[in-house]
Amino acid sequence: MLSDYCQQIEAVAMDSNTAFDLEVQEHCPNAMVIYDLFHLVAKYVIYRIREDFTYKLKHDKLTRRRLKGFTKKIEAT
């Protein structure tokens, strides 16, 4: 019964998370995936800031490593 309902879903709005993608593909194969603009922009901004800091800290390897670990924690949330 739930499977029949899922077949009727036309669109799903979500964060760009691989786990979400896989679930939608498996359970709602006819649904169009629409990514949440807020999360896409936030990830892009975090990426750009990390790249800028990495470039500025190219001679400070310890701080670069710490920054890389910190941004990975942010991206995981």
C-alpha cells in the first residue's frame, strides 16, 4: 500500500544528501528531486571560504590541517 502511494509522488524537496537521494530513488522512482537552495548555497559558501583560507595559509600546514578538519565537521551537520 505504501509502495503504491510512493509511486504517485511527483517531486521531493530535500537537502543534497546522498542518503536522502538513495532513499528517494529506491522508494519513489518517479519523483523529481528538487534540492533545497539554502543548503546548496551554504555548502558553496563554506567551500569558497575554505579554499580562500587554504590559499592564504599555504605556508602554515598545521593550521590548514585544522581548518580542513573543522570544515568537514560543519559539512557533516
